[in-house]
Amino acid sequence: MSEQSAARPEYRIEDLAHHSGATVRTIRAYQDRGLLPRPERRGRSNVYGDSHLARLHQIADLLDRGYTLASIKELLDAWDTGRGLGGVLGLVAEVQGPWTDEEAARITRAELDARFGGAPDEEAVREAVELGVLERLPDREAEEYLVPSPQELAVAVELYAAGVPLPAITGHLRELREQVEHIAVRFLEFTTEHVFARYLEHRPPTDSDAAEAATMVRRLRPLAQQTVDAELARAMRILATRHLQLHLSSDAPPAKDDEPRPVPLPADTIRAVQALVGAEGVAAFVTAATEREVNKRTLDALTANALNSHGVHKTT
């Protein structure tokens, strides 16, 4: 082996696969898509170097962060043309970092059962894992779980102790999560339009723009939670007071027939209607659909009565 080759490790494709954790087939696919440079040809052999190994680690890291192969190619092309990737990776790390100061905890199955009355409930544990309230920890002598948000688990414990059944707690969490995710989407759309659009106008963004955007994420990170906390406190004060007054009043008038009354609809139905007419048109759409169904049934009943009065019988 020459001094040059001794200083710079060289790999056959099988060795590169072993050191990178990728398969030989995956490495060749990356080469075909332009994600990985072609190897150096030495006689009848293809030789890879540390730059190929580093590139494979970069691709694996970006895949773990949720990037598609197409977007990874754009980022790597930017890197190869000298535009830099450090700022972009810093922005990705900032966005994917923790959005709360809360630290995860661990809990054994015995401790979990004890907090919820002492009786094991496999269905409740399965739902908690599905919702991400618990995460199974493998390879443990005792059954143990990671708790990403101890506060969220503590809320469930308190609600259960107050008499709320576990299925009702998980159902409430599913509904609440959908509504909170809607708020998060609106906040992202708002900040992207008014703040981040100028940093993200290039695809991928320049290294300096990405670094500035990462700084802005750190500044704006607390704002979403602070806004929601303030608005939730305001709404709870107003609505809880109104709710209490309603229940304490001994002479509250019954609802009149011509007064509007709230009717709960499944979340899937609301989402489907929103997809058709937008959030602003949901109420009008539901009202129109209800009136049409009522009118249809009224016409059907009138037609049936008319046929019966004339001695005409419907056959099937």
C-alpha cells in the first residue's frame, strides 16, 4: 500500500456498505440518482474513499430528519456548488429540537398500573402508546416506558382520579390534538408569510439565510405557546364563569324552539366539509345540507301519503 493510500482509507463497495450501514444496492441507487459521487476506477475495481462514507452518513442523517431523497439531492447539490450546508442543517436542528423545557421521564408498568387504580388495562396502555403518551423501552428486564411529557401523563392521572374513564380521556386527547395541530398549522402559515418567506425564497436557502432563519426560530419559538396560554386562560375565565352561572341558576329559562342549539359533529366530518368549502363555509354547508335532507324527507312523506290516499301501494 502506498503512503497516499495509507493516509486516505479506501473501500470496496462491500466495505463501504459495512462501514456506512447502507446496503450495496442502496449505494448503487444513490449513485444512479446523483446523490453519491462515482467511485474511482482502479483497473477492474471501483474504489471509494472517506468522502463517499461521509456523504452516506449525511444522507442517512437527513433521511432521519424527514427529508425526501429529492430534497436531499437539492441540499447536497448546494453543498457541492459552494453554497454551504451548515446553515441549513443548523436550521433543521433548531426546528426539530425540543419546543418545551419539559424533560422526559421513565415509568415501570407496575408504577403505571398503580397510578391508574392498580388494575392492569392493556387496551388503555395500547392507546397511550399509539398516541405517543408512552413509548415502549425494549430490552428491559421489567416492562418500562418512556414518558415524553410527564405533565400530560399527570393530567391523565388527575382526571382518572376525578372519575373520568380512561376511554373518555384518550378520546378527549385525540380531539384536543387535532385542534391544537390546526392552531400550529395556522401559526406556521402566519409566520412563514410574514417572517420566514424572505429567508426561504431560495431552494435550498443560502447558508447565511438559513442561519438567520435559525436565529429567528429561536426568538419566535416561545410565542406560539405564550399566545395559546393567554388565549386559553381568557376563554376559560369567560366560558367557565358563564357555564357555572348556567348551572347555579334555579330559574334558567328553557331553550326556545327557535333558538340555535349546538350539535356536536364527528371530527372526521368537520375535516371533510372543510376540505370541500373551507373553514369559513362549514356552518353554512351543514345548515344547507340539513335543510335539504329535511325538505327531502318532507316531500317523501307527502308523496307517500298521497299515494296511500289513492290506494296505490309501492312494491319492492
